[in-house]
Amino acid sequence: MKANHSSEERFLLLGFSDWPSLQPVLFALVLLCYLLTLTGNSALVLLAVRDPRLHTPMYYFLCHLALVDAGFTTSVVPPLLANLRGPALWLQRHGCMAQLCASLALGSVECVLLAVMALDRATAVCRPLRYIGLASPRLCRALACASWLGGLTNSAAQTALLAARPLCAPLRVDHFICELPALLKLACGGHRNATERLMFAARVLILLVPSAVILASYGAVARAVWGMRSSGGRRKAVGTCGSHLTAVCLFYGSAIYTYLQPTHSYSQGQGKFVSLFYTVGTPALNPLIYTLRNKEVKGAARRLLGSLGRGQAGQ
């Protein structure tokens, strides 16, 4: 294969063109999920900002997660919808790298943020009397900033390493986005193994370190719940942590499958369906996961709708 390292090179994203009969169904599902993502996450942010009862660390971090999910999906869905409605999509190198950087940054932020939220839930369950003092607004802001900084740093490093690599023509990507594992399949030239090992180590760091924090947090939660004598306290602890644990399993399961496979064994055909789930499906499900059994959010929604109804009646 011929190495290509020109700034004018173009990537052909095949998307789901090998599944023509599935494209109309996928278009409708992706559009529906995107609208649910924007509506659900915007509603979560609005409620958490407007309602003083939701001015707690849990909802502060949930606001950040909602913003990340909305941005993450937006970095993926518009070109995907264009691809599903037409032929395979051509992207200039700089456009492909920009999409990679944006989606990788927001996905990495979510990895760290989910770990921060697990720490917050563990503190609330294991140290309820000291929770208000431990989870101070200043610490919450610092942890949120650390999540964004960690995700952006990981994305910048990996995008820069890939951008410096020569890629082998033809630049055909059997995927609907410029995703790292799919682009690594095109890498060629000298020092390939060294660069791939460095990038793999970065992916291990951004995925497995937060995973270890989450496992340790929920291990502490499990011990605390086991030691509770009150069944009401157990139900409350499980309710507090259940939604977050569901979101963690959905996101990390698909992300680990996608990013921690060796490049030579990565299947682009299977990978794009897994990626479709965690880039489009999970962000649409998260608002439902966090609100379906959440009495505080439901109460905030009723109060907001009630205030809007009174405002219209008074006009």
C-alpha cells in the first residue's frame, strides 16, 4: 500500500453503505435518539439550574454529564445522518482529525466524569454525616475541571500522535465517523509499533484508571449497604447508586470493547455497530436512566411546569 501524508488527502467514510436496506431504519432511529438526547439533557440542565433543591453535588456533576452527552452526540450525528441519506461521505484530513479530536475529547471527559460521580455517590452513602463538608462546592468545581482537563489532554495527545503518522492509501474507512481504532488500521511506515503502544497505553489509562476508581467506590458502597440494619436505608442507597451504575455499565462496556482491542484484531464492521450504541444510544438513554425513578427530578419538573402554568394564567 502507498503511504499518504498530504494535508489534501481525503478519507472515504463508508458508513452503513454495505447495509442499504438498513439505512432508512437507522436514519429514523438515529434522528429520534438525537432529538431525545438534546431534549432530555437540556431538560436536566434546566431543572438542575433553576430548582434550588437540586443544587447539590450529585446534580452538579449530572449537569456536566448532560452537557458532555449533548456535545458528544452532536460531534457524531450530523455527518452520520448525511451519510445515511446519501452515498459514502468524503472528509478532508483536517475535517477527519477535527471530528476525531472532538469526539475523543468528549468521550474521554465522560470516562473521568463517571468516575468522579462514583466517588461522589460512595461518599454520600459511606460518609453521610460528613458528606456536606467533604463535597464542598470548591472541590466539586475542581473535580469537574479535572474531568474536562483530563479528557481534553488525552484527546490532544492521541490526535497529535495519529496526525503525525503516515496513512496508507486507499483511505477507505469502514465506519461512520473518524474513530481512532478504525484510523489506526490505516497506519503504516516506520515506528508503527512504538506509536501504537504509546497510544494504547493512553487508552488504557483513560479507561482502566477511572474503571478502577468506579469499582473501588462501589465496593465501598456494597460494604456500607451490607452493614446497614435498616431496609429503608438500603433501598435509598441502592436507588442513589443504581442509575449511575447502569449508565457506567452501558458506556464502559462498549467503550472498552472498542478501544482496548489490539489494532490487528479490531473489526471495523462490528466496531461501527458498537460505536453506534455508545455514541448515539447511550446519550439518549442517560436522561431516562437518571430520571425515571428519581423523585427529586420529577418533583422539580412538576414545580417548573406548575410555575409556568401559573405564569400563563396570570397574564
